[in-house]
Amino acid sequence: MAGRLLPLELVDKCIGSRLWVIMKGDQELVGTLKSFDDYVNMVLEDVTEYEVTPEGKVAHKLDHILLNGNNIAILVPGRSPDDG
Amino acid sequence: MSSSVDEPLDLIRLSLEERIYVKCRGERELRGKLHAFDRHLNMILGEVEETVTTPEIDEETDEEIIRTSRRTVEMLFVRGDVVILVSPPLRTA
Amino acid sequence: MSDTSPAGTPAATPAQGTSAPAAAEAKPAQNKKVTEFLKTILGRPVVVKLNSGVDYRGVLACLDSFMNIAMEQTEEYVQGQLKAKYGDCFIRGNNVLYISAQKRR
């Protein structure tokens, strides 16, 4: 086990930096990770929320959110959907 | 809201024996008297009016029509996991 | 999506802690921050977004570890359009995507 990074330790290392969150379904968010708990419920700041609508991808800005960990599919540290 | 609401379920507790509005999954709405509930939000409602909303496409005009059907039920059990929102009656001072 | 799994404090199930003990050790301070966030937004105007995409705007009265929420002066928005108003309302936590608050200026 030595030297292996546990999944939640990786999340822990992301605290303070930008994180791309892909939800089950059509939603994605990017924000600065402030904190999280064992369920990976997360407090994010300066969030951009991307929603897939019939008119295409729509972005919304949010100051400060508590994101329910229940529907998170993928976390991508340090990147955002705009990075291509 | 009164100060006796310390946790969200207190709001439901205060609505016992009152008529409440329940929004459920599947575009289903219930209005009825709350007789009992538990922490899962399983509920027993009495004198219930159920409203089901279904969108339909008019084949001739291709327009979407919202169809609502209503029925009343004397007494029913709601399983908590279909509940989205519960609203007590408006308490006007 | 599981309807029975709580979205809240780890006290309820130790499952994650056993699979990731090292991470769990680093955790208590982090948990506290999640709780602190919740304390700071009580009584403030918030937007609660559900998985269905519906938004609820109102004043956050209280919430529990399942993310069950009690709100006051709640307005329901479907695709940005005001659809309903509720004096008080209870939202079952499993439907919640996020709770959003404006930063205090």
C-alpha cells in the first residue's frame, strides 16, 4: 500500500484548487473546492454550472454551493470543460 | 416559521392533522390531510385529491398539450422515496 | 440513484472510512467545514437545485444530514419561469443537487 494514493486523498489534495465535477446525467460544474466529507458532498466556490438544454450548453455562475455527493460521477482536478 | 422548527422534519410534524400539499415524482401532486408520517417521509393522507399531469403531443398540430387528471381517494399511503416536496397550508396570522 | 443512502454526515455509515482509512483520518476538519458552511447559510436566501433541474429560491430555515431542507417564502422555478410559491416547504434531501448561497458582501 505504501505510496498508493487513496481516492479521497486525491480529492483532499484538490482543496483550494479548481475542480471539474461531472454529474450523472447532463450536468457539469467547475469550482474551487473548499471542503468535502466522506460522501464527497462538497463545498465549492466561484462555481460555473453547465447545463445541457435543447438550446445547447448553458453556463450559470454561482458564488458558493454545497453540492450533494449522491449524483457525482467523475471528478477532474485542475481542468474545466472549456480546456478542450 | 415558528421557532419550534429545529430540523426539517419538524415542519412536517407541525402539519399533522392539517391539509398539506405533496409534490411527488412522476408529475403527481397530492393534497390531503396528514394523519401520520415517519422519518422516510412515508405518509398516511386522508381525503386526498390526486392530480397527475401528463404532456401529450397533438398529432395533427404537433403541439404539446398538458393533460391533467384528478381523482379523490379516501385514504392512502405515500412511500417516502417518491416525495420531492411537502408544503403545509399557508398559516396566515 | 439510491433513495435510501443519506447524503450527510459520515456518522451514519462508516463504509467509506473503512475503505479509505488514511483519507478518513484527515477528515474531521473537513467535515467541520461542510457543517460550518451550512451554519453560515442558515436564515439566508438560497437557491436549491434539484436533480430534475427545478430551482427553489427562498430563505433557508434548517436542514439535516440527509440534506432534507426546510425553506420559507419559497418560489419554484421551472426552466427559469416562476411556477409556484409556498409559504413554508420541506424538500426531501435525495432530490437535492446543490444548495447555493450568495457570498456575503
